[in-house]
Amino acid sequence: MDTVIEEPSGEKIIVKLNSRKPSWPEKRWLVLLLSSLVIFGTQYSYDTPAALHQELHDFMGEPFEYNFSMLYTIFAIPNVILPFFGGCIVDRIGSARCLLAFSCIVFVGQFIVTTGVQEQSWATMITGRFVFGLAGE
């Protein structure tokens, strides 16, 4: 849609207007929903070992308590250092790309943990929790 504006000097200016409504409000709710699902999924994956404590003990055998505690310890180690760089990464790459990248890292880490449980390998599970911890917070 074009609008013609006539200047006092008699000069005509044609202004092109976008008649399409901005779609930002709809995208805003979609982004909110997806961000909430990412946080929910991350927290769900973080707490899964605690919910399955007895089942993991029966399945993995001994030594259990030390290795089980290492799952949470190794998750926390990257989170001691990475928050210092997280803001710089988000500023440089952008929040949308960071959200996608961190979600992929969380998925890969949880996949490694799941593979470790299938193989009954504490080392694989601990490695997966470390990868998960890189983006979990």
C-alpha cells in the first residue's frame, strides 16, 4: 500500500507502507513456550538419577555411592567456570543460537548418560554428565 504525501513546496513523496501485521506477538509466545520446555527438559534430566537411585543401584551394582555422587559432582564442575564466559558467548553469538547450541549439548550429554546406563559403564555415565553440565546451567 502506497501513501502519497504532498510537501508545502508542491513536491510529492511516495511512502510505501507495509500492510502486513507484525507477527512478533505470536512468536513471542512460541519462544516463551520453547524456552520453558528447554528448562523443564534440562531440570528433568538433571534430577533423573536421584529419582532412579534404587533402580540404578540394583542395575549397576557396587561400588555405587561414590560413582553416583560423582554424577552430580562432575555436572557441577563446568558450572564453576563457565558462567564467567556465558554472557560473552551469548553476546557474541546471539541468544537464539546459544539456546539451540546449549539444547543440543544437553541432548548429547543425556544421550551419553543413557548409553552408559545401557552398557553399565560408570565412566561413560560420568562423561555424559560432564558434557551435560557444559550447557545444563
